[in-house]
Amino acid sequence: MSKPVGKSSPETEPQIPERNPTRDEIEVRAYQIYVERGGTDGQHVEDWLQAERELLGKYGNTGRMAKAAAV
């Protein structure tokens, strides 16, 4: 006798581990942002935060970003 086909449960769905961007990935993207806006100094923190946001979004960690923003 075969099992009835039903909705998949969390135990049967493949688990994809969350991946966070590395410091190097953020650094490279922040530098790209710096170059894209003409290489003007004084916005390194904003560049870093933008790079972090972009990469976290790329890796699907938006829930973690929302928690960090709420603190």
C-alpha cells in the first residue's frame, strides 16, 4: 500500500542554510559603490551599509535585517 500524497512538511522539505555575506564580499561591493558614485570621499559608512543591505537581500536574510533595524 502506498502513502497518500499530501502537503510536504518542514521535515521533508530540503533545508537550505542561510548564508551571510563575508566581510570580503561586503568590502568589494562597498568599493564598487564608491567607484560608481565617482570616488568622492566621506561616505564610506553609507557605502558599507548599502553593500551589506544589498548582499543580505541577495542571500535572503531580510528577516535578520529587520530585526537588526528594530534594535
